[in-house]
Amino acid sequence: MHRIIKFNKLQILRLFLFLNSLTFPLFSQNNTFESAILQLNKLWSEGKYPEAIEKGLNALSLAEKDQKCEQICIANLQIGKVHYALGQRGKAIFYFRNVEFLSNECYIDSIASKTYYNMGAIYSELAQLDSSFYFLNKAKEVFKKTKNYVGLSRVFSVISDIQINHHYNKIETQKSIDSAVFYAQKSGDESALNFSKIKQGIFYSQINERQKAFKIYNELLAGYEKSKNLEGQKYILTLISEQLLIDPEAQKALSRLIRLKDSIFGLDVADRVASYQIKYETEKKENLNKILQQENLLKQAKINTRNRTIILLIISILLIILLVFWRVNVINLKKKQEELLNTQKLQKEKERISRDLHDNVGGQLSYVLYSLDGITSQDIKKQEEISKSINDSVRQVISNLRETIWAINDENIPVQDFSDKLKVYARTIFRHSTVEVKFHEKIENAIMLNSLVGLNLFRICQEIINNVFKHAEASLVTISIESTDKISVTISDNGKGFELDSENEGYGLTNIKKRAEETGIAVEMNSAKGSGVTYKLIV
């Protein structure tokens, strides 16, 4: 009597996941991440699942650190597959959900399709057929679009597995298996072909064509022995053993034995995987704490920088205020100094004008008063002389007053006016003498003289001309006036001259030097006995 054999689903799924190690193309990431993924796949193929989980978590940590979406998806997908192989479906779904979300967000269709396939396989194990077919159909659409024959073969293999376990129509199941074998052969992928052959053998067992099933199992077992695939050998031998045990109780005992071994193995693996997961979570939390600390330090640094900026701004404003206050005080002080200087200048000007009036006008008026005392004399000739002298003195007073008024009436005196005034004065002095007066003018620049400087210069020239008239005994007086970048007045005579080192300087020379010093006029004098005198005045 032939019975339908119910296979151990956990063993089927483990073999499915072992054969489902889809090869990802090499990606241009950093060598550390790529190395971790390659080591994970190697450990996975060797059945070292806890170590594979550790490498996967290491790769995920690196990918999250670099914030590369494709790397994060690949790491989550590989970790989910290892959990799937361990029968930890809840954790597998968690990681696959992560991949589904991220691959859609980052538009990575190739990874999304593999995730759909894995999700469909898990939900088939959980007997949630609607969800399983939903994800398998999504994967099938993408695989057809991209002509991924390996993926199509595996999708049809899982569909046939659902149909076998849930007793679908034999024709539909056979079509699914034929499609799985067809696409596997078209792709040339050995693992996909083996996976579809296993489904074919299980289907033959279900419909009691055990000889066909044994033939397929033996072919697969020979292939796994040749490739030294221990996990594949174990799985095929389990299927063969269940085929040989006709007694249902013996089949149950074998299934219980396998489950017990798997349970013992699973407990050890679960502990190790949990330790790796805790290590990863701990490191992740520590990294998050470091990031938070760095963010807090950065925020504090920004606050400190802002505070320093505010303090510097306040200090700058205070400095500006102090600078403005200081500048205002300096300006006010300068104004006061200028006012004081102007007051002093005004006082000096008053003193100069007073002295000028005293020296010139006062002396002449005193002489007039003195002469008036003798005008009552009975001597008519003497009266005429006194009257003539008084008349000359008064005229001289009027002339001096006019000269003073001329000098102080305007703020500035043109150099040409000064020259013309000096010509008139010199010719007036020597009009009744035999002395020849020569003038030379060279006025290239119409310089303006300050009124008081002009008056003092004029008085100095008067003093020099008067000295020539009274003492020089000269026959020629030469007066030269030049105005270029400065003003220079040269007065020379061919008189008897005098020694410059004489200790007895007359009042006239003393007065000349004093006036020159007060107004900043340079005086150069050359003289010797019998050689005349030359004065050069430079403003």
C-alpha cells in the first residue's frame, strides 16, 4: 500500500535557502564592506550561520556608517537569508521588510525583486498563501522584465512547493515544476536546477511515482557528494529515508529525531546569534550616543561661538563709542587750541599794530607837538621852517596811517600790490636826491601775503631804504622783487657799507631782525666797508 509522504517543512526550507544563495554582482564599494559580504557568503555555504550573522552585522554597521543605500539593502538581505536558514522567520521578515522599504526608496529594482522572492517563500512556509502569492508574483514580474531566469526558476519552484503541500491540482503543479526546470536549464545555474529537481522528486513521491522520485534523489545525491555539499547530502538522505519508511509511525519518529537534532543545534546557534545581535545593537547604541555627544558638543561650540561673537560685538561697539567720544574730545580740544591760538595771534597782531603806530605815527606826532611849542616865535623865518617841518611830519603821519590801514584792511595782500606800494615809497624818499633807484620785477606766481606779514615786510623794506637814504651815501639803489614758489625782496646799494661783526648795531638793524623773527621772514645781509650793503628778504 502506497502512502503520501509528508515531508519536514523545516528541512525543505533550509535546503531551499541553501540553494537560494543568489549571486550578487560585484559592486564598487569599499573593500572592507565587500570583504565582509564575501566572508558572510562563504560562512553561509559552510553552514556556519552564527559567524555569517556576525559578518553580516559588521557589513551592515559599515554600510550605515557610510550611509550608502545599496550597501544597507544588501547587508539586510544577506542577514535576513541567514536567519531564514536558521528557521528564525520573524527576524528574517524584519530584515526583508527593511530591504523592501529601502530598495523602493532608493529605486533598486534588482534587490527589491530578490526581497519579494524571499518574502514569498517565508509566507508560503507560514501558510499565508495570499501574501506568499502576492510577493512571488511581484518577483516574477520583475524577473521576466529583466530576463532573470534563475529568479524565475526559483519562483516557480516555491509555487510548486505551495501546490504540493496544499494539494493543488496535479496538472497545475506539474506546470509549475516544468517551468522551474525549464528556466533553470535555460539559465545554466546548477543550484537552481537542483532546487527545481528536488520539487520534482517530492511531487513524484506525492503522486506515488516513487521510482521516478528515487531516480531524481540518487542523481542529486551523487552531485552533492561530488561537490562535497554536506547540507545537500543530508537533506536528500532525509528525503530518501522518509521514502523507505512505509510505516507512518516510523516516519514520525524520524521527523521527531531530525527536529530534535535541529532544535538542539538551533538553541546553540540562537544563543550565538543573539550574542552577535546584542553586540551589534550595543555598538549601534554606542555609536548613536557618540553621534549625540558630538552633536551636543557641536551645538555647545556654536553657542560658545555665538556668545563670543556677541561679546566681541559689544566690545567693538564700546570701543567705537569710546573712539567717537575720544575723537569728539580731540576735535573740541583742537577747537579750543585754535581759539586760544587765534586769540594769541589777535593779541600779537594788536601788539604789532600798536607798536607800528607807536614807532611811526607816535614819533611823528610827538615831533609835531614839540614843533608847535616854537611856532609862537617872533622870528618869521623860524616860523616858516617850523610850519614846513610840521607840515612834512603830518604828511608823514598820514602816509604811515595809510600804509597801516592798507596792510590790515584786507585779509591778504597780492604780491603785485606790495611791489607797487614799495616802488611808490622808494621813489618818494629819493625824489629830491641824486640817488638813482632801479626796480626789477619777476612775478611768475601771484602769491597772496598775509596782511600782517605783508605789513612787517613793508616796514622792514622801509627801514632798509631809510638807512640807505640817511647813512649809505650811495649813488644807486637797486630793488628786486621775485615771486615764484616763494617771495624774495633784494635791496642793495653802492654806498660806504659797514662791518657786519660790529657790536654796535643800530636801532634800525635791531628793529629789522625783530620784525623778521616775529613773522618768519628770513633775512640775509652782506656788507663791508666801502662795498655797500645788500639785504635779501625771503618769505
